Amino acid sequence: MKSVAFAVGLLAMGGTAFAAPASALDYPTNSTRPGLNSLMKLNDGRYFGTAASAVHFNDSKWLSVLQDSDMFGSMTPENSQKWEATEPERGLFDFAAADLNVQKAQEAGQMVRCHTLIWYNGLPDWITSQTWTNETLIAVMENHIKEVVTHFKGQCYSWDVVNEAVNDDGSYRETIWYNTIGPEYIAMAYNMVAKYDPDAKLYYNDYGIEFINNKTLGAIALVKDLKEKGVKVDGVGIQGHYPVVLAPSYEDQVEVLQRFADLGVEVATTELDVFVEIPEKVEQVAMQTAIYADSVRACVDVPACIGVTVWGFYDPYSWVPGTVPGYGNADLFWANWTAKPAYDAIVNALLPKE
Ligand code: G3I
């Protein structure tokens, strides 16, 4: 009842003036806005989360937004749980940055989507610069999973166990894992994580699977195969990194989320951001606005979709400009902390309809 009253209050405000949730922070925006997680919760208890990198925790402004649980109900450590961060030298584990990530989430009452264990990227040199046998690489994999998963046991809502294992044509990506161990590395990884943390939800997470194409069909086949083998896989994350000119429609996303859900897993959008060409053009900001809203609506309209995570919320800290030349401004807040039209479009998408 309390949430319904809150929503009705918001609706009554109408137009551009929004009611402030009780713990809203003084964002230096043109108006005070309702938090996205509070609104998302009104939609059958879903969460709205964000990725966050521990390197920004000394930015008190950014941290106050990150830790506003009206705004975000879930946090994904952006980099600190990756292999190069947690086991930079063989057998030497460093959890300092990741512990800080988890601590900040816990302080804010946010759940943690733990990210990520077996990926071709974010690997330290000691793995990529030598040749392994099948046996030695499996042993290295199990030791890493055992140490990391045990360290965070009980603190992860979910683990992105295998990340980005499929090529655009639907075949297996030829990673060090695939080339050395064979496709069996995938089931092995899930079995190992289930062994060391039986309570975490185990996800397959990938990009480019947000509309039906060969890659998506490959990912569907992969998850289906794991399920048929009795491997514990609980969820699929569709990442959602979109240049405005190449984003899936609302219908595409509903279809894909449902196709994965039909395999008997929960689904989530795990890394949403929408990048525009720099310098920014008004038309592309309008496209960005619609794409953000469509993604959130798609999740809300698929019963098995439990939440949406944005891959950061503040443009200056986005991964995009450093990786995708000519693109940027992918997040919900501009550098001057003004909320973008995409923010308000998400609010409108989330407000209960009559
Ligand atoms: O921490 C080191 C620092 O010590 C070093 O001096 C510096 C020099 O390059 O690099 C720093 O590490 C960088 C790290 O981000 C932390 O800032 C890496 O080079 C850089 O490659 C890394 O980029 C991250 C990327 O994944 C690769 O791990 C991005 O921040 C992160 O947003 C991005 O996130 C990925 C998801 O995990 C998976 N899906 C796609 C998504 C976007 O690419």
C-alpha cells in the first residue's frame, strides 16, 4: 500500500514536477526526481541497479548518488572482481578493491551482482602469456573460482560465471579457455561455482544478444545445453551496450528476454548504456531517451526479468569514450550532474499506469 500511495503521489504531481522520495538527495539537477529503484520496485519488486568502480569512491558527490537506495537497489563491481584484479599473480589474491565495492553496497542496503569469473578479457599476463595444458588450466580455473567465490560467499546475489563466450555467428568464442580446455570449460565453471557457493544465482552474461540473430541463437543453444546436462545455470544477463544508431527495439528485447526465460532461467538487463556521437546532437539525445525507456519497459513487461542495471550513471566515469572512439555521453547524468531526458523517460515508463 505504501508503494502504491507513493506512486499515486507522483502521478498527482504530473508534468515535470516530481515528488521527492523521503531520502532523496540534493542532486544539483534542475529538479528533484524520484529514484529509479523506488519506482522499479513498484513493478513487482524489480530492482534498478548500476555498475560502480571502486576507483571513484573518493568522489563524494558520485558516491552519495551511488549509495542512494531510492536510486539504486543493486551494485555490480565494474572491474574489481575481474581476474586481473583479484589474482594479479598466480596464487596471490587481492580483494581490497572488491571488498570496498561490496562494503559500499552493503552500507546502502543494495544487493551485489558479482562480476565476473571466466572471461577472455580482464585476464592477468601470467595467464595469457603462457601455454597451458588442459589439466593445468582446469586446476588454475578451479583454484581461482574456489578462492574468489569462497571469499564473497553469502555476499553475491548472483555471479556472472561465464562472460561473453559466443561469437557473432553463434559459435564458441576461441578464448584461452575454449582453445585449451574445449567447450567443456563452460559447464565446468558453473559446476565449480555451484560447489563453492550453492546459494548464488549463476548467470550467463553477454552483449549483442538483445535481438534475435545468430549470436543470440548461439547463446540460447548454450544455455539450453547446460540445462539439459543438469548444470546449474539460473539466469541470463543481456548486457545492453548500445550506440544510438544500432539499438534493439522494445519488441526485440521483449522477444529475446522471453526466449531466454522459456529455457527456465530468470533474465535481467545487466549493463545498460546508450552512447551518442560526440559532439552530442539533439536528435541523438532524443534517440538515447527512447532507447533507455524501451529497455526498461521491455524488462518490466517480461515476468521473468528481475531488474535492470545501468553500466554507470555519470558520463565522466563511463568506459565508452576510452573504448569506442567518437562516442560517449552514455549515462543518465551529464558531467554537470543534470539528469538527462532519458532519466525522466525511465520515470515515466515505470510509473504505474491506470
Ligand atoms: O586499473 C588499471 C590501472 O592500474 C592501469 O594503470 C590502467 C592503464 O590502462 O588500466 C587500469 O585498468 C583498466 C580498468 O578498466 C580499470 O580502469 C583497464 O585498462 C581497462 O581495460 C578496464 O576497462 C574495463 C573493461 O570492462 C575491461 O575490463 C571497463 O572499465 C569496464 O567498464 C568494462 O566493462 C565491461 C564488462 O566487464 C563486460 N561487458 C562489457 C563491458 C564494457 O566493455
